[in-house]
Amino acid sequence: MLLVTIMIPVPNPFTPKTGWEPKIIVGRDSDLEFFSRKLYEARRGRCDHFIVTGGWGMGKTSLLMKYKKIAETHHVFTSFVSINEFSRKNTDLDGVKYLIEQIPRRFPLPLAQLKNFMKEMKALDVEVIGRGLNFSAKVEGIHPQTLLTDVLLALWQDIQEHSEAGVILLDDVQNFQPINSLFTILKNVLTDEQIIKRTKFLFILSSVPAGWEKFLAKHHPIGRYFSPRIQLQKLNKADMKKVILANLEDTGVEFEEEVIKRVIHHSEGNPYQLQQACASLYDKQIGGKVSLIKKNEVEDEIF
Ligand SMILES: Nc1ncnc2c1ncn2[C@@H]1O[C@H](COP(=O)(O)OP(=O)(O)OP(=O)(O)O)[C@@H](O)[C@H]1O
Ligand SMILES: [Mg+2]
């Protein structure tokens, strides 16, 4: 009898695509601890909304997704919304419509169970189609601030018996930038007396630094409101090495020490660059080994 052993390669463990959960998160201990504190406070009624800023690939989405997981371990409802790109043609109302369409459907309850929210939609003649909303002319006559306030109040009534707080994660809020006063509306809604007294929503935003720059002017009301700000720092060398070794664990694949050194050097503390370079190099393994063959092997893998 002929025995054939087929080697099935271990799938590439690196996670260069945004949204792919990294095997381990390094260098973010204080940012995670900060969130745990804010979550604890929110569950007791003190919602200290804040923003996370970081350049491209620095780990904003990954951190927000980790926040979501932490909240879920405390049985707190979360809604994770990636903000779409808007243009100057869009209005405040478009931004608010987007939020009220996205936030409810990302809570872990079917829309039909969000009774107060559905009642609110019905009163506004908004048709709920599947998980989307068909906005009516009636909505056009309402101030966006009032609309968002009313929807959040209704949503809180719906979730409060299931959850001690509601964590709303808005990823990439720089995409709201062309809509001039959306952040002012958001701030005004969150400072509304009824929202403060009757709801426990904690908003966490993320943005590239350029998208938040204008709010950083001294005493700017928006910058002050969503502070303290978490600025994502570059990963240090030891942490980057930890990521590489943790990902390679149990794969049977080894990176030569010089490869690791060069990846760390060339990815410059950027988690995306690190993951992307390692993912490409991993695919080039020969017999479970990744070693330097060409002079610029590592450099070529980094954009
Ligand atoms: N702290 C970390 N430790 C290890 N890997 C990380 C860390 N943060 C992010 N990563 C990895 O780096 C990649 C890029 O991270 P992420 O997509 O979260 O960054 P981003 O700042 O949201 O990027 P973008 O600018 O595309 O929005 C992810 O695929 C993730 O696997
Ligand atoms: Mg992102």
C-alpha cells in the first residue's frame, strides 16, 4: 500500500488587513486600562467620551475592536460603526441620518426588539426595510440635533434592561470632516441634560491626526469635550519582536534572527507595516525557514 503524506501548510498567521484581529495586541496596556476605567465609570452613569488618534495603520480599528470585546465581557452592549466618506454636498442631517441608521443595527438585538426606537421611526414615517431605513420628508423638517437626541433617548430605553451602559465606537470620524458642524451637533447632543441624566452611552471616536487637528487649538470646545485624547504611539522593538514570535508560534515556521531585526527596523513601529512585511515574508518560507536571500529582501516588503 502506498502511503502519501500531504503537508498542509499552516495558514499565514499575520494580520495585515484592517479588521483582522491581531493574535496579540502589544504596546497598548495603558490605553486598554484607560478604557476599562471609562467603562466602569459609564456603568455608574458618568460617561466620559473620548477620542483615539493615530496615523494610518497605527492600530485605531484594532484598539476600538478590542474595546468592544472588553465591554462585551462585562455584558455591556456595543455598537461599532465605521464612518463612511462624506462630501461637502452632504449636510448635518445626512450625517445624523447615517448615525441613526447604523448605531441601532449594530447593537446585539434585532431591530424589532428595539421597540422605542421603532416607535420613534414610525412617528417620523421612516420605513424600516430589513436593517436599513427609508427616511421620510418628515425627517427633513426636524433639526438634526433633536433627531439624534430623540433617537438616543429611545435607544437607551430599549437597551437599559439588558445592559448597564451602551458603548458606541465611531471609527474614522475624519470622514465626517466635510460636514462642518457634525461634531458640534454630537457634542451638543451628548451634553443635553436629558442625555446626561437618563442615558449611559459612552462614545469613543477614532481619527487620523489630520482629521482632528483643527479641534486641538487651545480651548477648542470639541477638542476639550472629547478629551483626554489617546494618541497611539509607535510600537517599541521588544513589543514588535513579541508580535512576530507570537504569530510564528505553532506554525513550525521560523524567521532568521537577521530577518526579525530588519523587519523591526524597517517597519518603524507601525503595526500595519510590521504585519504586512511579516505576512509577505511568511509566504516566502522555504522548508519552514525564512532567511535573507536577496540584499533588500525585507525592505522590498515594506511599502
Ligand atoms: N497593538 C497592536 N499589536 C499588534 N498588532 C497590531 C496592533 N495594532 C494593530 N495591529 C495590526 O496592524 C494592522 C493595522 O491595524 P489597524 O487596521 O487597527 O490600524 P488603523 O490605524 O485602524 O489603520 P487605518 O489607517 O487603515 O484605519 C491590523 O491588521 C492589526 O492586525
Ligand atoms: Mg482603521
